[in-house]
Amino acid sequence: MAGLWVTLLLAILSFLVIYPVLTLLLGALTDTNPVVDGFSLRHLSITNFLAVLANPNVAEALANTLIACGGGTLVAVVIGLAFSWIVVRTNTPFKGFIAAASILPLFAPPLVAGVAWSILGSPKTGLINTMFKWAGVDCAISQILASVTAMTRLMPTVYTRLRPCSAFSARTSSAMARVWSAG
């Protein structure tokens, strides 16, 4: 009975992974839309893929993605490292609050977080951009908000991964200090 469940779950997982990847690959290598026109290998060619890559919008989208994700990752590492260091290596008050606040974004579903940030940062109707326009500043901050979204999703992971390292480092440095002071 367990083998049947495993087989069924693997079949569902395979469908949920292989079908979208195959659709994306066929859409990139043919001049048809597999979602609308169905699967067709008539015009299978690498030239279609190269035509998409030559599109300047694709290069701009790739650059925006790398900037947003790279910026978000960098900020997440800095904040996660700082929080883990503060909680483990210092005697700051409210350690429990900082530790809880560090993992709080894990409890927000990604869909809810994405919708919330897109409502706040929509270029024309977003609350933040509307406030900037009201103040006389004409600036679309959607790329910055994409970085913030990436950061809020990654920072708890960085924190939870670095906290044990900080604790080990604290124990090691304390032991080394005792050895050196003993002479």
C-alpha cells in the first residue's frame, strides 16, 4: 500500500515539474505557443530561442532580476548575520524579541507577501509611489521593492543558518580565551 502512495505522489510531482518545464522549452524552441496551440515539433529550431534572446526587453528583464535578487540577497545576508550575532554574541536586552522577529517572515505565505508588496509598490497606483508623487518626487521604486521582497524571504533562512555558527564561534572563542589566559 505504501508503494502505491509513493508511486502516485511521484507521478503527481513528475507531472507538476516535467509538464511546465517541457512547455517552457517547447515554447522557447518553436514559433508556436504550446499552451494555446498544443505541442508541435514542426518548427523546432534554436533560431526561435536566439530571437527571444536578441530582444532588448529580455536583457532588461534579466538585468532587473539580477539586480533585485542580488540586492535582496546581499541585504538579507547582512541583516541575518547582524541579527544572529546580536542574539548569540551580545548581552543585548530583548534577545527573545529579536530572535522571534528574525523568523517572523517565515510565517507569511509568499503569495500574501508578494501581493502586499505589489500593492505597495505598483508604479502607478502603489501607496509608496503615490506618496512620492504627492511629495513631488517622481520615482518608481518597484525594483527596490523587489529587492525588499527577496530580502524578507531570505533573511530568516540566513538567520537560522548562521545562528548555530555564531553560537559555536562564541563557545570556541571563549574556550580559546580561557586557554590563553591560563598561560
